Amino acid sequence: MSNPSLLPAIEIETAPNPTHSVIWMHGLGADGSDFVPVVPELGLPGTLAVRFIFPHAPSIPVTCNAGYVMPAWYDIYALDEAGRRADEAGIRASREAIRALIARENARGVTSDRIVLAGFSQGGAIAYTTALTHPEALAGVVALSTYMPSTGLIAGEATPANAATPVFAAHGTDDDVVPLALGTRARDFLIARGQPVAWHTYRMPHSVCLEEIADIGGWLRERIEGDVQ
């Protein structure tokens, strides 16, 4: 029986009895189906049993889009080159919702150190925030075309458990939605904290590309295969 307090989500298992999980958050205005087609393109070997979870964000009015109601992880008050003025209470609420999904994976037998948080754009901002402040060590973070929504929140609540959690961060050089400068600012924030970051750029707009997906697949294999040797 499903838990009504959990975010609705699409789940894909690459093999029976998953040993690892990837919780992947979509961008503003999208939904969990957005990244489902990526799974077979990652090139993960059939020997790895991974549960991919693609939650749907709730629909809320988004101030920077004239109050239009759309799927969003938090409200954004304004967009500018320096960053995003975001609703910190909304960021915290989404963090709690993702923590609940992590707890369900724990209950299903997948320990936190075998869970990767991934996200694109606004979903990546939640992946960053949730992972770096999570009380238990996670396997990694995949942050795509994204930014730090509140460096103050992360700096103030970062946990030692995830101080060395590896990050795969990538951005398009032609991104006109989340400027590359915001991605590099997030990268530099992590590096200054001593976080291990694999940084990639691709000649693309605010999107993903096949080369990037292949690189993510290779990075995930490294994280997962080391656990199942």
C-alpha cells in the first residue's frame, strides 16, 4: 500500500532486488517523466540492479512566472545573473519530501550510502541542498544545469557525513535559462569546501545531451560497481 504522504513518483528497476537507488528531480514546470528516457541511455550493465525514482514536484504559483501554477520544488521570486531569489521555506519543504523518499529506500533495504541524488535545473538545486545537509552519507550527487539556491542554508546546515560525497556537476555553455556562471559559482563553492567535484561542460543550451548522459552513466558505474564487487 502506498504512503499518501510521499511524493508521487515513477519508478524503474534495472534488475530485480535493487541494491542502489537514484532519486532524480526534474526541472521547473516539468514532471517525473522528463528523465525516464535517460535510464536506458546511461549504459549501465545489466548486472547492476538500480532503482530509479523520478518524483513529481507539487504544483504551486511561481512568482517569477507571473504567479502561474506549475510543478515546482519551491517558489522563485526573481531571476538575475547573480542568482535566484528563492523561497527558503519551500526549499526546506522539498528537502523534507526527498528525505522521506530516502527513508523509504532505507526501509526497502537500500542504505543511504547506496543512494544517489540527481537533479536538473531547479531539481538539481534540491539535490545539492538535500545531499549536502543530509545526516547520513550518500553515494553521490548529480547536478545538471543548476545552481545553489541558498548557499547560506547549505553552509549553515552542511553535515560532516556528506563533506566528501562525490559530485558530478555539468552545465551547457549556451544555457540562457541558468547561466553558466551560476553553475561555476556552485562548483567553486563546493571546491572551496573541499568537496570532490567532477565538472563537465557541453556545447548545449538548457538541456541534456547524449555525451553528458554517457558521462553520467560512467560516473554512476564507478559509484555502484565499487559497492558490489
